[in-house]
Amino acid sequence: MDLQNDDDEKPLTFREMLQSVLAAAFGVQSGKNRARDFSRGKPSHFILLGVLFTSMFVVVLFALVRLVLHLAGV
């Protein structure tokens, strides 16, 4: 019973995909995880998570800037 082969065939979990998207966004993705993503992941899932992460990032930045400007009295 080889657990490594079983792991190579299983699709990525949501947590693994989210970790990969976050690591890629900050430029710290390891080669091992990148290889895992290409062999077990679906591009559509990464695209969707990437778009969602980017959208949330922009909304948070926008809200933060508005808060700072409000507190500064501008």
C-alpha cells in the first residue's frame, strides 16, 4: 500500500488550492507545491479562486483607504 501514489491521484482540497493561490499571490510558492498544483489541480478552480482573492483584496484596500481618509478628515 503506497500512500504517495494515492495522494498523487486525489484532487486538491479547497484548503490546498487556497494556500496555493495565496502563496502565488505573494510570490512564495514552492516548486514542490507548484508541481502538485499542475498535476492534481484544475485550472478553472485556480482561476476562480484567483479572481475571488484579487476582488476581495481590491475591496479591502479600497475600504482601508476610505477609512484612513475619513480619519484624516479629508
